[in-house]
Amino acid sequence: MSDDALLEAVTRYTDAQSGDGPYLTPVKGVMILRSNREKQPSHLIFKPALCIVVQGAKWTVFGNERFYYRAGQALVVSVEMPAVGRVVEASRTEPFLGIVIEFDLAVMRDVLESLAATDGARQLPGANGESAHGVFVTDFDGPLADCALRLMRLLGTPQAIPMLYPSIMREICYWLLTGPRAADVAAIVLGNSHAHRVVSVIHSLRNRFAEAVRIEELALQAQMSPSAFHRQFKTLTSMTPLQYQKQLRLLEARRLMLTDAANAETAAFQVGYESASQFSREYARMFGAPPRRDVVTLRTAAG
């Protein structure tokens, strides 16, 4: 399959939509991206997904680490975490085009178990307990690109999606679990791996981000020493547990002010801050402006 075929399919799909992307599709967890211009950085929470660049370029920052990826590459995210992303190469004649495919971790686990059953003599990727990376950039070509093309063609026949899409997702999982970064992907779903135990703590942090947490408590939940837990967490997410929690708090506070019309002080206390002034300082550091001014700017832009 040529890159031109995938580019043509995504272009055709986005030309038929109204406005700038992202566009939701009939496939749950699949989104098509299009931007006719470079964009300002945007803060969001990534779910485990394959983020393909078909045309243009983008960077995404997780913690203190920046990942740059362009046409022919994909960002693989295997852990839910906050990030900052920006489209850096786009124009009206050559817009940024991308495909986001959220992973089905149950399918990922099933494929991994099938690999173990068919090749039991070979050690499973990620089974050696080494630290896993929750984000990486990979070249996007060959069988994976063929899966993306078949997915784009499937969007034109919604009645076929329930029957055919599960096999495409299974194939995507297979190629990732047999590729050069298989260990980083597999460790997330291996029940006895360090990465899997850290992911369980991340899920807990997502649900309890407004509570005060101690590293010792999180490490105990992950069945690790505090130093080993801290190291594994940072390797997986490119940030410390407290940085992760802080970004979740600030993103939720921003949402409360934008969608629930909460004032800054109310939002601060709802997400766990005891000091409104500390909240304002950390908010401005993350978003580039104090809470009130940032919300006004966002509402003006949306309007």
C-alpha cells in the first residue's frame, strides 16, 4: 500500500466534513484530525491510542519530554495521561491530517495471550520486568498503514463496522505486539509486570486526584518500594506522580470554569487546592495566563 492511498482516503473523508477537525467517526474511539493552520498548544488527556500523522507534523509534550512526529510516523500512547500538543506543520493547501485510534486493551490482552499460546517457547514481550515507556514514536508503514487504509474505507460502510472493525483492531494489536517496541506495549497489559501495577495506581490517581496523596501509599498499592515506584512511574509517564496529579487538577479546574461557570476560587477548592493563590500561580504556569484571563480568552476564541 502506498502512502498516497491513505492520504487520498483521509483527504476525501475530511473534504466531506464541515469546519476544522477533529471529526468523530461511526467507529467508537476513532477520530480524524484536520487543521488548515498551525495551532496554539492545547492541553488534553490522552487515552491509550495510536496517533497517526498522514500529512503535516505535530509535537506532544508529556511531563518534561517532547515527542515530534510527522507524516509516516505515529505516536503510540499506552497509558492515560495529561499532555500538551501542537500542530506545527499545516496550511490550506497541505493541511495537517491525522487518525487517532484508541486501543481496546481487552483485545490487546487477548492477542498477547494468543501469542503466548502459539509460541510458548519464546518469552513474551515485556515479561522480563524491565521499565516500560508509556509513550514512543514509531514509523508507520507496511501492515499498520494497511490497517489504517482499510479502516478509512470502512467508514464509508457503517453497517459493516460492527463485523469488520474488531478484526482490524486485533490486527493493529498484533503488529504492535510483534514489532520493535513490543515490550513497551505489552508491559501495560501483563498482569504481573511493574508497568501494569503502576497503571493501576494511575487509574486510582485519576479517580482521587482531589485528595492528598503520599508516595509511600501509592508505592504500597503498586507493591514496590517508594524509590522503585517513583522511578517506574517517571519512566512510564515522563513525569512524577505529583506532577501527574497537579496536571489532572488544573485540567479539571479549567473544565469547571469553562463548562460549569465556576469561579477560580471554587474550582481550586473542588480539585483539592487549599490555597487559591497557589492555585492561580500553578494555573498560570501551566496555561500561560491567570485563571480568569485564560477562561475569557478561551470563551472569546470559541465564540
